[in-house]
Amino acid sequence: MRIAAIVAAAGALTAVTVVNAGSTTINLTREVPDLDRWNYPFNATPGVRETATSFAAFGVDFLDDHDAQFLLGFLTDQSSADGVGVVPSGLGEARYVVNAAQVTVTIAIGGVFDYDPTYDALGTYLDPADPEFVADSDAGRPIMIFGTGYRNGFGIAPPFMPFLETTPFSFANPAMERVRNAFASDYENGLPRDISNSVLDRLEIDPFAIGVISSGGAELPAGASVPAESTVTFDLDVNDPDVQSFLARSLDAGNLQLSITSLHAASGGPGGGDGVTYPAYFTKEDPLAPAFGQAPQLSLDVTVLPENPADLDGDGVVGASDLALLIGQWGQVGTSADFAGDGVGADDLAFLIGAWG
């Protein structure tokens, strides 16, 4: 069989997800984050507050729309007394497949905002006089989680500087837009898009997940007032290529940093007078939160792929000898060339040709 004919046939086939050939599944949990920080321009005590909040600053020329953000960080390649599992870092992004990713946080102050489990479109945040305004059909505003992007030389791995709980919010005047060193990002098309001014910039944003809020083990009804000690659960959309890419990149660096935001109006509390009308979350610095399971938590189910499953003979190159091994196993189930786990066939051939060289 000629190689050209094989390549032509394989080109018409879709890629295959490797399910065997040395893959390893790792379940990782972290009951306490390595970093949790109120990412807010006027926060004089970064990393040591017992609560963090999320709220908006609409129509304020010198502040981001997503004004108060809650930054979480987990070192995924290190063991911890507050969890199980280690995902080895530095293997290359292509070797990580995240099957499930969940983050939970706990509400610290009850009765101050209503539960909204749905995404609110850009138009619902605009001024009613704006021609693009759309009325919000339900009560409340959603709590959203995103990846984290960076500017000014910060990042999650060398050569970038690590962003820590005590890192300056900005090197510029913090009372300015677009200056925060770490920002919520939906990683549009794999690039770190800063969504901090989504309303001003007229962006339809793509959160990694919308928080589902439960109390007493049951999800709250939509529109219900949220009680204290309610749990907000984010099941990240691992089927979204941008989310999957962000998670794989983070696991390769061993450092997963996520940002929680919400566009609740800051009509009370910091920057808005008396009272609180937006979510407040326990941080790990609360003296009781870790003991009661109320600190931010992470759960991951990750498949780590072998270095190159298509290199069947282990010589470091995918070539004719690997093709010969695959053809010799044609139709067999559970062999080294059965990448998809359904018997060696055309999909496995396409996978090998895609890795050729």
C-alpha cells in the first residue's frame, strides 16, 4: 500500500481521541487555594482579607466595568495537605485532556442579592435609553468564572513574573481603566482577551461557567434571595476549545489561576455608600472557612496522554515502521495501535498519519 494513498484516505477522516496506549487519568482536589485575592483597585490588604467581593462600576470613567474581581490560584503539580492528586507539569499542552473541572466558593453575607443561574446578554447591562438596551427577563445577575490573563510582564510560568497575593494591582494609578496586572479573560480564540470593560467595549463575553447556587444541598430557585453559607459551584465548560486550551496551558505550567466576576451594581459597600448588594465570598484567610469546607475549592479529572502514542516502535519518530505495525494489528482490539479503543481501523490510521514525522 503506497503512503500517498494512505495519506489521501486519512485526510478525509476526523481526528481520534486517544483512550489507551498508556494514558493516565488523575483526579485532583484542592480544599484550600494557594492564592485567593480580592482583585480590586482600592484594596489595601491584598491576599489577607477574610472575604472578597465581585461587583460592577458602570459609567465611572476611571474604573473597569468588572471592578471587583476574585482571583483564585491552585498549584496543580504540587502535593497538598488539603487535597489529593498531583498533575505533573511540563509535559506539553497537547498531552493534557481535562474531562471535568469544578470550582466552588461560599457566600459570606446572606440576603443581599438574588440568584440568577443564566447568562445575561450585553444589552441587559446598557442604559435603558441606549438603542441596544434589552430588558433583563429575570431577577438578579449571574456570577461568572473566567480564566486569568496578565499584563506588564506577569504570567503563570517563566520567563514571566508570578502574580501573587501581594503583587501590586497595577504599576499605574489603580483608579484607571485597563491597568490591572491580572484580569478576567474568556480567552477568545485562544488569546487572553481582557473582559474587564465588557459593557463599555460592547463585548458579548464567554464565561467558562455560570455559578449554580445551592443551600442545604439543593439548588436555589431562580430569583431567590441567596442566604449566607450558600455554595456557588462552577462546572467549567471543558467542551469549549478555549476553556480546554486554557486549562491545558495552566496544567503544563502547574499553576491554574481563575477569576470570578459579576456585574452586580455597587450601590452599597466599597465605592457605593452603605450596605452590600452584591456577592461576598469567604477566602482561605477566614479563620473558620477552611475547617468548614467553605474556602474556595478545585476538583479536576485529567487524562494525561503518553508522549506520542503514534510512535508505536518507540524510536522517537512516527514513520513507516509505525505504519507497518498498525497495519499488522488491523481489526484487533486493545493493541498499541488501537488509539480509540474500538479496534484498529481507519480512525487510528488517520491519527497516525496526522502525527507523521
